[in-house]
Amino acid sequence: MMNGEAVLENVRRYRTVASLYRQTAAFRPHQRDSLLAQAAEWESRAVAELEAYFVARQAPPQAPANMNHHAQSSAPSRWHMAAA
């Protein structure tokens, strides 16, 4: 699992880059669409980083490798429940 501080630092950097693209777009009207698309991509990376961190934090702890623990196959997984 990633360190929370490292995740926040990555998010800060991604959003800084996105901000720079948006600022540049304000002064380069001919490249505006491309630059705003780049800004959106960096914002998307920031959101994905945060989501991955919080999903990993909510995941149940892994069972040790020497234990034979199997979830019941009839129980819906957390992923399927979230998708529903």
C-alpha cells in the first residue's frame, strides 16, 4: 500500500501540471483545445491516484499465505456490489 503522504504529493504535482496547462491555454487560443485536454488528463490522473489509495485502504487485510481461507462463492464480491 502506498504512503498517504506520497499519494497526496503525487496528486499535488498532477494538479499543478493541470493548472499550468489551463494557464497556458488562456494565452494560446490556437492550442486551447489541446492544452485543456492535457489539463483534463492530468486531473484524471490525480483522481485515479486518490481513488486507488482509498480503495486499497478499504480492502480487507490479506490472509497469510499458509491459511486456506476461501470466500463463499455465493456471496457477491465488493466489486460487483459497487458496480451494481
